[in-house]
Amino acid sequence: MRSDLAWVLAVVATGCVADIELEVGTTESESVVPLRPDADAHVRSGKYARTNYGTSTSLPADQSDSSTIKQSYLRFAVPAGAITKAMLRLYVTSSSANAVDIHSITTATWSESALTWDTRPALDGTRIGSFARVSSSAWVELDVTAAVTPGQPLSLALIPRSTDGVAFASRERSSGKPELVLTLVDVVPPPPPPVEPPPAVADGSRGYLTTPGELAIVRSKALQGTQPYRAAADRLATYVQAPTYWPYAGFALSFDRDVFDGASTLIYAKALAYHVHANEAFAASARDRLLELANSGVSSGGDDLGLVRHIPGFIAAADLLATYPGWTAADKRRFQDWLRGPGVYKIVDEVSHEKANNWGFMGSGAAAYVADYLAGSGLTLHDRADRQVTAAQAWAESNLKGTQRMNDGDGSMSCSSCPGMTGIWPSGRIPHETGRGATGCYGEYLVTDDESLGYMVSAANGLVRHAELRLRRGDRSMYDNVTSTGRGSLLRAIRYVIDNPAGSWPWNDGQIEILEPAYRYYRNDAIGAELGIGATRVIASSGSSATSGPNGFLDFTTLTHGFAPGENPGLPPTVPPPQ
């Protein structure tokens, strides 16, 4: 048994294996877990070299079958953790006196439905062992522990030893499916640290990504030098510079997506700095810019995506000014009037209803933000059909559209990349996003770092900001959403990119901030690894200044959602939704 750090491996109802790092002193035992391959297929040379046999119920290996060679391939998704033994088990369907050699191969991104002789991966691993004489209708086993790396897929090739061919059952056969039997270290974890209760919501504030009460705690911990609070607070100070700093002259006179990006980020950063650095001058500057925006009446100018991306940042900033004496009831009313009119709400409502891709995810989130900021005001909103709707109606509609888009749409949402394939699929892919790059509409993993990855990340951006708002209104359903068919899961969409057994990619560095709220809610190890939890902690933020790469108001989520080792923050404070 191990006496240092241990890993718990628990088989859940889905057949997946989860891993959690635990401290010294946990109780350990061993358990045996059989894994089925996530892909297997055989290939054949000669005139069959371009034929795919991914649906075959057989895994043959033969040096000479009608003057062709047959080889077979298997891949297993190996979980992370302490694996003490791994046994490959195959069921023989055709006997041989001199059967096969088993080789490991380093390539694990081959596709069961596309593998052929011509596209088979290189035999570049090691020979693990062999099956010599085997009899049909019997199981054979081989110890492959040396070839297994925890947390990495295991890809194997069955290479024939002779012309006396052999065949094994594939995963498509009704019985005798291949197995990788793992002996795992189980541990009984120590009790988690006590859950920290949320602070009360300040009078007048509703809370979007954070509240004045939460920021008061962040400030206290940053002043004590506690990480990551100190580093995140320092990064914020570097970004906002001085209260008078403003590189966007005339930003409210005409709509420009890049300018709105930087302006919304900096205004929100100033509102944060008012609380974290206890300086009212930052609040005064943020107030002036928000009123400049509201008084201008600026709209999207046709760039609807730019509007839906950045409106929530302005709203989150205004909410944090609720405790600033200089932000008056008249100021708030002027800002609300701008938001509820045809220049803002009508546009975000249109995008929320009509778009199936990341635009739509952003649109539903933006519509929810606008509706929520009008809660209790008695004001109505000008919707896409030129009707006047209440804040409660707008809130309910935006949430309905957000959830529908996660699942399978409502029939009216459009996107040209993968027609009819709306929603987050069971693997986590969003076809409308993967279809815009080399991965295509049906890819079970990202094949390269291109538009497919970028748009998956953009979709997650819209989903996380909307899910976090609903969480702060007492509704966890967007974070937890999954249908009976496995569709609609936000967590699976994130893991499709960073924790995919068929092939993963690092999260887009420029939008790492999306993962902070997701990690705080899910406490998923793969998300934590992207953020450097337990290693070199990533501090999510914009560039070193407002003109060096702002990415929106989510940029400062290490400040608002990060927490120190040993802390166990609970759910955030909540207020009722619009009613």
C-alpha cells in the first residue's frame, strides 16, 4: 500500500472512473475494474487496403488470408490514478497454433469508423507479449501493466505471427467483448474542509459574477498575502492603472466590437477595483463611462455578436456600483432605460431566439442579464417582436432558450455549419462549433487547434456566464443539465476539449478565465489541471493593460472565483429572480 499521496478511483454508474487526490492517512484497499475498449477494428491489405471494418464483430490476425494480411487494433480510455495491474482479456473465436504478438502504439487518435490498412497507425511502440497456441471459445489473458500510463489512452495492435490465423471477439459482438481489467487502489477520503457560507448580498446589489460582500472577503485575504487572491488583486491593479486611465475616447459615439470589448472589460475592472482596492475614484470613473454609454443611445450597428458579448460586462459593473454613494437611483434608471429599449434588449432577444451556435449562447445569457437588472423596477422591455414584456417574462424566456439550445434547439434556431444538429451532444461536442473547422460535424475529438477549438471555447463562454447568473438566482439547472439521452451537458462540452479519451487539447490560453467559475462549481480535476491547481496557479486576467488583449468581463474570475488550498467555498449568495 502507498503511504504518501493516494488516488481514489471510483466507478460510477456510467462506467467512467473519477479521480481525486487525497492526503496522507487515508485508508486504502484494492478493487478490480473491467474496461471495455472505446474503439476496435481490423484492417486488411491488398485490394482491401481502403476498406474499413469498424463495425465487424471480429478482430482477426493472419499473415496470409487469400494473399492478404489482417491486423487488428484496440483502444482503451485508461483513467488517472494508482493502477497496480492491467490485464488484457480477449475471447478467441477462431483457434491458432501460433497466434499473435501484442504491440503498444503511441498514436491513439485513430477512428474506428475510418481505420483502414492505408491509414493504420505506425507500429512504433513496444512488443508487450504474445499469444501462441489458443483454442476457440475460450478467454486468453496477457499482463500489459508495463504499457499502461494512468490518464492516457492505451492503443494496441494485434500483429499475426503466422499464416495460421486467429480471430477474437470485437466490442461489436454480443458477448465476449475485449476487456482491460485494472486493479486499482481505492481509498477512503478524509472529510472535506467545512463549507464556507456565502456573505449576505449588499442592499441594492444583485450579484452577477460576484457581490460587494464577496469582494470584501477577497480584499481581506489579498491584504494578508493569501494566494491566489493576492496575485489576482495585484494583476487587477496593474490592469486598471489609475482611476483616470481611459484609452477609449469617444467609445460611446459609435459601436465598434473591439472598442466595446476593451471598454466593458475596463469599466468592470474599475468597479472591481473600487471594492478590492477601496478607492471610490475607480467607482466614479466607472459611473461616468456607464452614463456616457447610456446617454449616447449607442446600439450594435449591425454587429449583434459584439453587443451580446459585452452588454453583461456593463451590467455587472453597474451592479457593483450599488454601494457607491455616487451611483444614484436616477443613474440606475437611466442605465435601465437604455438596456430595455430597442437598441439593446430587442437585439439580444433576437439573437437568443434565432441563433443555435455561440452567438445564441451569448444572446440568451445577455438577455437574462438585461431582464435580471430590471428586476423590481416595474419597467418593461422592448422585445424582438416589438412587444412590451415584463422582466419576469424576459427572464423566463431567456432561460428557456438557453436550455433548449443546450439540448436540441426548438426548431427555429439556425446555423449553417451543421444544419439540424443543434445542442451539446453526448460526447460533449457542439456540432455547430466543431463543424466550423477540421473536426467537422461528427468528430468525437478535436483533430487540430483551429476554428473548431476556438468556437467550442466561445460557446462555453456564453454557457458559463449564463449558468453562473442562474446559480446566483438559486437555479443550478444549467450547470447540472443533461437529458436522458446524454445531451446538453456543459461539463461534457468543456471536457470534450481538455479531457477527451480520444484526444484532448489545452484550453485556449486567451480564455482560460471561463474555467474558473466552472472549476468552483464542478471541482473537476481536468479543469483544475488547466488552471494549475496544485501546481503553478494560472491567474486569469486580461493583458497587462486595457489595450493589450482584453477578453471581456470574465477576465478577472481568479479574483472572483479562485480559492486557496484547503478552502471549500460553498454556493454563492443568491437573490430571487425577476418576479
